[in-house]
Amino acid sequence: HPKMSAGMLRRFCTNAWGTLNAAETAAVERLCTSHRQLILDDGITDVRGEVGYGACATYLSDIDRTARCMCLPSASRAYRRSFSANYRALFPDNARLYRVDVLETSLDRHSEIWVNGDNFELSPEAMGHAEALQQAWMELIRLLDRWQSGPPCGQLEVEEDGGPPRPSRVELASALVALDVAWAQFECKYIGELIAIEEKARQLIVKAASFESQLRMTPDHLVRDGEYRDIERQLVKCIAYVNSVANFKCKGRDDLGHDILVSAKRIVREVEADRVRFGEEKAEARAAAYLLATEVVASFDAMRGYLRQAS
């Protein structure tokens, strides 16, 4: 897991001490401004709405900007090289890349994730990292509150009423580095577990693609064989289940069995045979049934095409 290495500690000790220069002070002031724009719900950062999400994205960007302005070391993101292709596209390099959705997960007190109708839970280790991230998040917010309530630059370090002084450069640097380490540790564990969950869920498609491949490899003279029908039945069952769990509006169905496909294929064969033997007039009598049957067969063939591409 990412942690403060010896080299990172040396760079921190070198860069953290001293006083803030003009550019760093301006960066902290900007960070305080974006901090004030956060939407809070009972003291917790709310990112569910568009406004809250946008405000949090700006704040995260300013955290990164302030850390770079202060030349603070960042935790290693070498673990990203082991991410799947989809996640490497989201995390293409070793930059901090603070994402709102990662923070949102750490804010959520529930560890459940629903994928394809199945319930998965983040590990206790991942939840522990989420808690550590939240503690680091709140510590930075406390320092920024102190900054905003303290005296302006150039005045006394302590308010006349005995209020706390503005945080020092080392305090701010410590908080920013601690947040970055906690963030990287949670990101590493959370995304790693997401990839494992998604890979398990993908087995639905892998299983269906395997049945499709078996059908495709069956010689033509065995297409009506009992074994072929069994494989086709298993494929229809897989497709129906994928359809039922993938439709987020709860309109997917898993009760459309193999018998419907068999009946549709039979109707198509009979109507086309009638058209050849007796002409269009005979076939017209079953036009409606033929139309529905061809749509069923076409949908099944389209799904087989998708599975070939997905595999």
C-alpha cells in the first residue's frame, strides 16, 4: 500500500519548514475560498447534487494545486499500473488525480455494492482506509477554518481575544501530505476491490459467450441434435438472466424461455415454406405471427453477435 517512504519523508522535511511565500499564501487563500463553497449536510461534505459535486471537484483541484505550489511530495501511485484497462483510462498516470467519486465512497458509511443483482461488500481493510481518509479530510478542513478565523497576514499571530493563530506552513504541509497518503491508500484498495467485483460480475457474459461459441462450432448437420438444443437452452437462460439484472429500470425479464425461441424458429420456417409452396397469399394469413417470430429470432442472433464481440 502507498505510504510515506523514506525519500518522501526527506522531501517533506526539506519542503515543509519555513514560512509561506506570497504564491503559497495565495494558493491557500484560493483553497479557503473553494472550501467555503462546499455543500455540507450535518457537517459532512455533500456531493450528491450537481452544485455540491462541482464545488467538491473545485476544492479537490485546489488541494492538488496548493500541494504542488508548496512542492510537497505525493504518495506513490505505482499500484495504478495493475488496474484494468478501464480504470487505467481514469487514472492514466501517477498524478494525484483526486476524484469526487472516490471521496464520495469514503464518505458513504455503507460498504455494500450491488452489481448484476448480487450484493458485494468492501473489505474491513478498505473501510478502515476510508475512515482514515475522512479523518485526514476533516483535519485539513479544521486547519482551513483556523486560517480563515486567524489574523490577516502581516498582523499579530494571535487574535487579541486569545483565538488560535493561523496554522503554520508545517501544519498545512503535514495535513496536505497526510491527506494524500490516506487518499492513495484508500484509492488503491477501493479500486482494486472494484476491479475484482467487476471481474466476477463479468463471468455472466463469459459464461454466455462460452455457450454461444459452442453453438457456433456445432456442425450444420447436428443443429437439430438434442445436445445442440441443450446448449441453446443454456444460452437463452444466460441471456434472460443478464437482461433481468442489467435493466436498471426493473423492466428486464428472465421468464422468456427457450420454448419461445423454438416456437419462433418453427413459425419462421413454416411461413417461409408456405411462401415458396403456395405464394404470398398463404403466407399473409400468418403475417402477424411471422413478424413477431422474426423479431424474436433477430434479437437472439443480435445477442449472439454481441457475445462474439465481447469474447
